[in-house]
Amino acid sequence: MPPPAPPPSTDAEPATPSPHPRPAPPAAIVVIAVLVGLICGAHQIANTSIGWHIASGRWMIEHRALLDHDVFSFTSGGVEWIDHEWLFQILVAALYDHGGAPALVVLRMAVLAALAVLLLRIGTASGLSPPVALLLATLSLLGARPRFFLRPELATLLLLPLALWIFADRRGRRWWPAPLAAVIGLGVNLHGAMLVAPILVTVWFAGEALERLLGRTSDGSFLGSGLTGVAASWLATVLNPHGLAIWSVPLRLAEMVRMPHIPNPEWIAPGPADAPALFVALAVAGGVLLAGRAAPQSWLGVAATTALALRHVRNIGVFFVLLPQSVAPALARLEIGAARPAGGRERLRTVVCLGLVAVLAVAAALRPWPLPGFGFAEGWYPERAWAFLERYGLLEGRLYNDVRFGGWLILRGYPDRRVFLDDRNEIHEPLLREIWEILERSDVAAWEGLLKRWGIDTVLLRYHEPVRVTTPDGRDLGRRGFSALWFPTGRWATVYWDDVAIVLVRRSSASEELLAEREYRLVQPDDLEHLAARLRADPELAAPVAAELERALADDPRGRRAREIAALLDPS
């Protein structure tokens, strides 16, 4: 009688996935994952760049050429532009022109449904129970959800975990370098952040090598396949129209965001108050990796994505979608996560996991903003202000617009109109520098000179936080609005405002009829503290202010800001 086989060692996580794939998760679990992804994507469009992405795609479809210079703004001089997101732009332009905004939302829903299924499959392939893998996938989706804008980033959030999974799960598979290179090559033509893929593949391979050096595995077959995969991942990045020049884009952007005149909240380093879910996930992931005696590649994978996320807010989505690849194997080694035969305890775990997934999905569906829907988010784009500009013929000359509105104006106005500015920092860096220097010096004369140099007679302005104003001798003049400080009423007249935007015109070029009919002489909607002080000093202003508010509410009956101003007239 042969001696009994020794019990399996539990000292370390298995070095590699089994060359024989684990069974696919049950169809019901897959359907739930799809539903979670659809819910995460079914909200209105609310981001600044979608307009110029669509317009770029239209230009390339019309001209049958890649866009290599700026055509959308009158201030850039047609500067050279490496458009590293050209494939995404062609896709969204075709969808938008045939199906409108709903087609774009459906695209996002499809991408996120595919991502949910991918994360589920990564979990089950690592040995997790399907319900636990579903819960992990759901948590990862909700962690990344703040990054689910209708932007090229969506492609990275799907293709990056796919590429890393192909590499990590390569043992026993044939021809796997081809799909790895294809995924990365496709990704770098959709979004520049896919350039991080070969870096992460290299980090994962380094973890495998470290595992071998530490003696946790005697498998040496990883070396040849790993080096092949690393080489394939790096070479795939040049499969784009720009070749090696594609690498200049992230390097240039990384350099620019350190400049004081390029303020961009996406490039800040997040703290616990900015991204609490990130820090909670880090603490939990660390505990799972320790308890599950994770392999070095899992630790290095989490370390690399953590470094990215802590460097810039925009990388938080990458952290969450890559988390299952590192955490699932360690979690599968714990009793709470491992797949096991059906039984009473397994049924209880299934019920608990599915209940938590249901609660999380409902919470995602009820998130207050962006609202669920298939159009552009109301209250984010200057739709009413644009209609006003058209109605009064104010689009015939050049328009000053805020960065936030630039992309939307390109979608609405190009090719008939070009914009002053949009959110492509690499295009507008010289102009952004000039504006920042003027504002830092509080140089109103230089500001007026800038506007005259570009022939600006009409302004479409978003709301800024009021700033505190002091005299040279330190006397406090209170907090004033941006329009009051930089578009003084002696030269500029406010002729329209709603909850999204303010329209001002230069007095010297505006028609007398427009000023007589539309000027707001008392109410500057971004200068409310000053208005309140004037009303306290002169109560007789209440009647003409109320008349101006009545006109604003006629333009926008649901105007929240107009009602806030009305409350100043009746503090009770």
C-alpha cells in the first residue's frame, strides 16, 4: 500500500495560474455582472472634452486624414498637435452623428459591462468563488466610477486589465503574445494612458522573477515567456501613426502639470479627503495580501498602481480596475474567498455576496449626479446661453469663452466658429501662461489689452469662486465676483445669465437696443456679497433688483441662482 500523499503546502501562493483554465462563472453571475456594468454607465454626459473629441473625429472622417494641428481655436495659430486619441475620436464621431448622445451613453454602458465581466473572470480564474468574484468586481467598478467619463480613458480602463491578465495568465497558452500586443497596440491609438501597460507588465514580470529568487517556486519556464511578453508589450506601443513620438505626449503633459499656470484638478495628488475610497481600498488590500501570503508580483502590482493613483487623481480608476488581478489570488487562499463545493455555508455566502452586490448597484443607480440618462447633463453645458447668443446675433464676432466651455462650443460651432480656449493644455500653454501672469499681477489694463488683441467683444463666462479684494494699504474691500473684477461695468454689460453661464458684451460695440432691452444694471450673478451689501446700504434698490430677477426667471424659470438672489430681498 503506497504511503499517503502529503497535504498540500499552504506556505505560499501558487506561483502561477493553472495552465488549465478554471470553469467559467455561472451564467446568472455573468448576467448580474453585466447589469452592474450597465448601471455604472447609464448616466448623462458631463465632461468638458467630449465636444472637441467628436469634432476631431468628424474632421478626420471628412478629410480622410489624421488631424496633426489645431483647427478649433483662433488663438493657437494652428499649432502642431499629436492627436494620440484619434481612433476613439473617429468612433465617437461616427456614433454621435448617427445616434446622438444616446449612442455615446450606450457605448459607455457596453464598455463597462465588458469590464465587469472581465473583472469577474479574473477573480474566478484566480480561484475565487463566483459570488465573491462578483462582489470584488462590483467594488472595483464603484471605486473607479468617478473616472467613467465619456472620454478615451474608458478604453484604458477596459484594455489595461485585459492586457495584464493576458500576461499573468499566459502559462500553458499558445500564441498569447499576439493578443497581448494587439490589445496594447489598439489601446495606444485610443488613449495615451495605455502607454503604462508595458511598464506594468514589466513590473509583474519582475515580481515573478523575485518569486523565483526567493525560492517560492522552482518553475523556471516563466523566464522565456516573460521576456517575450515584456518585449511584445513595449514594441506594441509603436503600433500607431506617430511611432515613438507617442511617448512625448505623456512626458510633455507630466511636465506641464507642474507649471503654476496649468491648474488641473485631475493632476493633483489626492489625499484621504479627496479620495477616501482609495485609502480604504489600500488598507483592505494590504490586509488581504498579508493574510493570503501574496506572491511578490501581487505586491508589486498593487505598489505600482498605488504610486500612479497617489501621484494623480486621474489614475484612481486604473488602480481600482487592476486591483482584482493582484488581490484575487491572495483572497482565494482565505476561507472567505475560496471556491468550494456546494453546501449550506456556500449558499449562505452566495446570498450575502449577492445581497451586497444588489445594495451597491442600487446605490450606484441612485447617485444624485450625473443623473441617470442618455443625454448631455443639464446644468453643465451652456445650452441656454448659446441659444441667447444665436438669437441676438452675438456669434458673428469673436467670443471669449472659459476653458470649461471650449469643447462644447467646438461641438456646437465648428467649422463656422472657432473658440478662444479649450481644455487641451498642450495646445494653449502660451495663452494659459499669459492669462495666469495677468491674473497674478491683477493687471486689469493688460487683461483688457489681451481681449482687444484678439478682437473680443462678447464673453461667455462660467461662475468662479469670489475672491477677497484688498487695497494696496491692506484695507479689506470684501469678496468680489470674477465678472466684476475683470469685466468692469464701465466697459462691459451683463446681458444674460442663468445657472451655468454669464454673457457680457462690450459697451462700445453693442447695439443700443440690446443694452436697453437686456442689460442687468444691478445684478451681477457672481458678485452676490457685494449686491447684498448694496441692498443693506440702500433698501430702495430692492424694487429694481426684483425686476431684473423677474426677467432672469423668465429666461430660466427653474433658475436656482435667481432664487438665491431673491432671498436677499426677503431674508425672512
